[in-house]
Amino acid sequence: MWRVPGPLCRASSRGWQRRLPWPSPARTPVMAFPCSLSSAAPSIRLSPATRSLFDEPLAIAVQGLGPRQPVTLRACLRDETGELFQACARYQAGHDGGLDLARCPALPGGSFCGLEPMGLLWALQPQKPFWRLVKRDVQIPFVLELEVFDGHGDPPGRLLAQAQHERGFLRDGVQRVPVRDGRIRAMLFLPPGNGPFPGIIDLCGVGGGLLEYRACLLANYGFAVLSLAYYGYEDLPKQMKELHLEYFEEAINYMLQHTQVKGPGIGLLGISKGGELCISMASFLKGITATAVINGSVANVGAVLRYKDITIPPLGLSPERIKISKSGIADVVDALNNPLEGPDRQSFIPLEKAECRFLFIVGQDDHNWKSEFFAVEGSKRLQAHGKEKPEIVCYPGAGHYIEPPFFPMCAASMHLLVGKPVIWGGEPKAHCEAQTDAWQQIQGFFCKHLKGKPSGTSSKPATQATFLEEWGPAERFPTPAGGYPVTPGTRVKSEARSTEWDSWGAGRLDGAAAALPFLPLAQGCRLPAAIMWRAVAVASAPARALFRAPRRPAVSVAVSPAAALADERVQTRVAGLGPGQPVTLRAVAADERGCLFQSCAHYRADGRGELHLGTDASQGGDYTGVEPMGLFWSLAPAGMERPYQRLVPRSTGTPLKVEMLVHEGHSPPGAFPGPVVAKAEVERWFTAPGVRRIRLKEGRVRGSLFLPPGDGPFPGVIDMYGDEGGLVEFRSSLLATRGFAALSLPYFDFEDLPKVMKEFQLEYFEEAARFLQRHPKVKGPGVGVIGTGKGAELALSMITFLPEVVAAVCISGCSSNTVADLHYGEMTLPGLRFDMNKAKATTIRGALAKWEEKNGQKASEAKEVKLYGQIPPVEKMDESLSTLVNCEKLSLSTNCIERIDNLSNLKNLRILSLGRNNIKNLNGLEAVRETLEELWISYNFIEKLRGIHVMKKLKVLYMSNNLVKDWAEFVRLAELPLLEDLVFVGNPLQQKYSSDQNSWIEEATKRVPKLKKLDGVVLIKGEEDEEGTN
């Protein structure tokens, strides 16, 4: 059957509402997180409140806005690798200050416009180019973060409200069963209940590994689904050079013999290369009843396919037909040869041999290959051999990766076979509408053909009784009288009304008829019971019944308060860990320029699996001991950011957002962290509600005056920073929150002030002091002044010469006037000059003396010595290191060391940390070759690994973000007999594979086969590999 769904051809903006139930946010309990600094902040209302399945709709509304207030909504989501996906939309609130995305259209200027209730999800786009959203661990939900900002500015205005929502994949009661039976490597998902259930094998496309998310989402609706890997996973072949159908036949037999799988046949579902394999399986293997193919080929592509004595060669291709854009993205849609011509006819799969029904899902803008052509030719061949015509559903504007509903469209990403980014095709809105409809088509197709009865033999209505009989009592749903008999070609609309809600509810749900979607059905197909009753459930059942609490507590990190002033303490707790479990807590923040700052600390959970940073001590990382705010004050430039940068907030109206992450295990600074098990975001504000900011241009005076809430008068303070120039306001704003009228006073490099610090006139500062003293909101008789660095010098000068100044606070200032001459009337204070020739680096001797004074211990007796981050930095590893005869762990990271030297007396050294220095080679390490087990040397300038071979005891090597670019250097690591943990990310050699981690791991382990962990990824070796190492 050939069918183009009408609503999708029109790309209607109301397509979601016709297909999906929309819970009313006004009648559903919610969990929203408004900014705690506002006494009447708006809030976000969600339905379901805290958790939903990824393929289910989410109702979003905002309340508490001003009448007709313009706002920007932003959605953020991070995948397991930490890559960020974002979408934003501009809206205007109604006259009542409310905003319901199901009723209010988005205005132009965001990621989408028009009435798009789920637009913030399907419009999500990666911040990293050519990155696709893929769910790797279905047991952990995605965390969707929603934010509301004031206005339509770019960047957005002040944050008004925020909320988090979990988008899960496993419904409560679904079993996830690893399968390692014979040669089969897979994951089986079983629905709740006693079964048996219709069985499906799910295959992904090129890329290898095991992707479970589609299989587990299908299992939520009553199917027993086997997600089957076929290469690039555990001990399966690493590459897709040759495939044998006997492997897939073994998987079919496994499903048919399983006690929870209903016979007599099973279904197949595949996308891209997986769809093509499904066609091959249906053509040669027995026990298959229904096959659904998403943008698949009817010709064998990419690898030789064998079954017994039959060989199907891959379809040929012509690289000259690949089009490369100016941005380097390839369009490969015309690359494959025609499987109907010449020798390439041998690659055409003989699907006429199949004894099953087919469904072809086709994206008409697929740029991977010509999916529509393949579906049409497959249909012709089936009919030419007297087989039943397949169902073909085409979607205009849909690209290649047609995923379950609400996955954002992947426009382009790396193609494993092409070796570069390729365009996949599709228009985001049309593509995501296609995903919603295709998901229902697939479920309806399998419901129709996997029940063990011929299609159309029963006229029994699809009532609740038949649903429970065939699918098991997974959910208890209300029953409309008489059920829903469906005739071909019709749409069904519910006239049912729900019963009273339970204690969560708010009266009766009188709009169930409007909430149940119109369900478009294939001609001759009865409405699938699973879809029918799931739709009724979402529309009318309480959210609590649909989204139960997880069976075991998930790891969580809570920071209280989540939004606070920057000078206020917070409490950080972690729960849900195992007793004694080691974890690394990491804080990440970015300034207005996008420069990243991060910190980390090592902790170990208590006997209850909990951590409290107010009482538990850090065991390592950027600090040790009990430091409740350690993750904040130890923030330092991350990665390859320029060192010694300051985190200086420039906008007092925007909070500094700090992401708190909990990683498995203990990963040292600069090393690749373990998997993220929990995260939270903290907002550090620099102003409080009611604080007024007044830009000042009074006479010669420039700056910003911050006034506390209330009528005043208030104590007045002038605030000045150091020799970086410009206007720095955040301290003044915080002072105003504490009741001071604070004038942030720039004195050069701002507006029409002098650009450079050559000389100063004290009359400028006198004018500022008099302005503040005479201000009606300032309490007399005098004012105070606070300064840092050069600002502290000027504060001393002001309190010395100006009678208006009665108090001064000097932070890290000099008692002499430095650098620039200071004039006041006829008096001149010359600037004390700097002689940079006298500037000296910190010596090892000096650093050891400071360490001994701080720790109260002789360095020669210590087993661990930390000399990192010296100011001024250490430049040379001098002979004073020879005194560390008992040292087992030495840290010299974050200095300016250029050469490894003077380690010969360190006979007990096991761990050496030299990250973030200027080291260019490994010469000098041979002195500790008999003892050194771990070398941390990330963020240096090492290009050659010459000399590494002598480190016979080395087990751990962290050398990310260096300059190694050749495999010839990398293979030197194979000479290290004990090396098992390597961090190499950020080197030019690894960056060549940045878009394909699997290929990088494969190439690296091929050359250094004894590795157990690479770039934080635990390597699982096959049985043959393990045997080969014994």
C-alpha cells in the first residue's frame, strides 16, 4: 500500500495535537524551580510533573508573568558524553500573565515559530558540530532543563524561572536482560506481566555497538524486543567487513524458543543498514511474520553478506558522485550505483522469497541513499512474484534518521564508511512530525501481524478486556462503554470521560475527548489496542500512576540553596551511592567570554552511600580536607584555556551558572573523568531583588551606583579594582545587597576616561567622593573606600588627602604609589617603578620551605609533597628535589617547568604529576624508571615519546592535550609492559578521530593491545583476546 499522510504533507503546526494526548498543565501537579531571589517569581508548570517517557508528549506552561510580558524559553539537555543540546523560543504571555505552549504560538526569532507544543524538544540542536543525540544507557533518563528569561534579547535577559524534567526510556516493570547466548550479543526487553508477548528483533544502522533506546521504548507498549548487536560490540567483529546470516538466524531461534515470546513468528525492525539486514533475514530465514524497514535499502550495501553457500556482494559506488560543500560536508545520496543495472544486480536482495508482510517507512528527503526508490523497487519485485503489496508510508521533508518521537533531527554527522561528515537530509519540523506518525505506524503494523491470527478475521472491538487479555495487566485504564471498533480508513475520536482524580487531582477531567488524538490508520488496519489504551491513559490517568518512582534510588546531588548570592555559602550533598563508593565531584563554570573554569575533588561515600561536603573531607584533587565551598574557590581555567585567567563577572544581572557533576571513581585534575552519575546546576547571583543600579556620568566621574532596597539613607562606599582597567561592578552590587550605597568607580580604560594608566589626578577621585557624600540616599558625614591592587593604593591616597573619606579597606595594595604619577593640586607623588630584571621564579627550595611551614612536617620525611600552582611559578626542577628521599607522590603541576630533571634520589617515587607546564620531551624520567607507576603530564607540549620505553613499571599515563600527532610515536607505548590506563584525548592524533570514538579506540588498542582503560572508557576484551594474553 502506498500512502502519504495528509497532515504531514501540509506540515500542519497542529500535527502533534492531532496525534498525541495533551495533558492540561492547569490541572496537573508540577515541580518547578523558580528563582529563589524573587519574592513573586514566575514558575514553570509541567505535565507530567517530574518524569515522562521520551516518546510521550510533555505539556509546558508558565504562570506568574506580567500581562503581555515578552519572554524567551530555553531548553537544555546533555547526553552521556556531556555534549550540550539547546533550543530556544520567543513568546508573549497572555493578558493574565499565563503562557501555555499548547495554545500560544512561538514568535519569530528562536529555534522555531508557530504553535509547537513540543518545539523545545524536537528543535534541540548540538553545540558541537556534527553531533547526534543518541541514548547509550537507557536506565538513566535524560535530564531536560527548562528556563524562562525576561525579554527577547540576545543574550537573553534575567532568568525568571527554571525547572528540570526527566525523560526516561524504561517504564516501571519492564525487564532489561543481557543476552550472551552462543554467539548472540544483545539486550532483551520484556514488558510487565506473565506474557507471552509479540517478539521483535531491533537492528541499528552503521556505527556498530548496541543501541537499546528504541527497543526499550517498544517494550513499554507490550512487545518483547531484542536489541541485537552485529559488530563493534564485545567479542563481535570490530568492523563490518563481512556479515553472516547464520548469526541472525541464531537470534531468531533464540526469540522463537523464549518462553516469554509469542509465536508462531516474530517481527523485525531496522533502520538504514539495519533495515537492509532485516530484508535479508526475511528473504532467507524462517520464523519471520512482519518486517518494518526505516529508510532501508533493498540492495546489500557496505559489506559482503553470506548465508551457507550464498554470497551477496555489496552494491558498488562511485566516489566521484559525492558532492562536497564549502564547509566540508558530503552529500552521498547519488554515490551508490543502480542495483537494477549491470553487475550491481547481484547485490539486489531476493526479498520475493520472504514469507512475511513488509512496512517501508520512507523519508523523502533522505540524503544517505534513495530510500523511496528502494521501497518502490522492492514493492515492484514482490508484486511481480505474486506476493502481497507492501505498505509504504512516505514523509515529505523527513530525512534519514527517523527516530522515536521527539528525538531532534540530526542534519549532519560523521559517516563511518565515508569518513567525514555527511548530510542526512530533512527539515526539522516536518521530520519530527514524521517521527511521531511513523512510531504509531510501526506499533500498529506489529500489533496487526504478530497476534498469531490472520488479519481481519475478527470483528471484536478493541476494548479494555481484549487489551488485558492480549497485552497483560501492565496498566489499569478506564473503559469507554462498548470499546472502539474501527473501520478501514477512519479516524477515531474518544467520547469517553474519566472518573474522579485521586488526591493529586483537581476535580474532574472533563476534556478527555479533546485530549485523545485523532489516530491516522493504514487502510484495512484495526486500531491497535496498545496504542488506543495508552492514549486514553495519558489523557486521563493520574501522572502518579503512569510515572512511578524507580525501583532503586538513583544517585543525586543536591545543592542548597540552588540559587544564592555569590558571597553566600551553600550546602552540597550526594545521595544514592554505594557504601564507601569513590567519586569525583567536579564544578564547571563559564564566564561571559565562554572561558571555562573547573575544579575537582575526590570523596568517598559513607556507610549510607551519602556525602556531605560540610562534614566529609576531600581525599585529593584540587584541595583536601573539609572544605564546604572548595569546589567554588578552587575553580581554575580548564583545558587548553590560557592559564592565570581570572573569573571576573561582568554582568551583575546575570548569575554565574556552576554545574556540579558527580563522576564515578577518582580522576585526577587534567585526566579524563569517569562517567557522570548525577549533576545539578547552581546559580551564583551578584545582586538581590530591589537593588537599584544607576549608570553614572556626572562631570568627569564615570561608573555605576548601586543602592539597596528601601528609602535610606545608607552608608556610602567607593569601590575600585586594580590595574586591569574598565568597570568591575560585582563587588559593589554585593555590597549594596548588604545595605551599602556602593559606587563602582573606574579610573582608566572606560568610556572617555584615559585608555592607559600613565598618570592620575586625585581631583577625579575627590569629585567622586563628594558626589557620593552629597547624594540624598547616602548617610554622612563621610564615605568609605575599598580597593584591590592598584585600587588599594588609590584608597590609601584618598584617605590621606581627601577629608570626605573617613574609612579605607585596602586589599593586596602597596603603601607606595606605583607605576603612574599621582597629582593633587601642585603636589606630585612619582610612581614607584618596577624592575622586571629582579623578578625571580619560585625555586624548589623556596617551595619546599613554604610547604614545610604550611604542613608542619619535614619534606624529606613526607610521602606526599604538593608543590603545584606556585606563585611566582616554578621554572626549574633543581637539585633541592634530591632531599625528597621518602616521597612516593610528587605534584609539580601548574607551573612553568620546561625540563624534567633531578629525580635520581627519589627512589620511592610512584606517582609524578607534571600537568600544565611547558615540558617538551620526556628526558629525565629514566631516573625513576624502577619505581614510577603513574605519570600525570597532561597539558604540556610533548610531541615525541622518545625514552618512554624505559618506564617498565608504568601502569597509568595521563598525557591529554599534548602535541603527539603520529602513530609512530604512539606505538612506543606498546613497549610498556604494565601500561593499562591511558588518557590521550586532545592530542592531534586523537583529534583526527574526535567524531568517531569507536574507531579511535579500535586503532589505539590495535597498537597497544594491553590497555584496559582508554580516555576514561573501560575496554571490554573478548574471550579470545583474554586467552591470548595468558
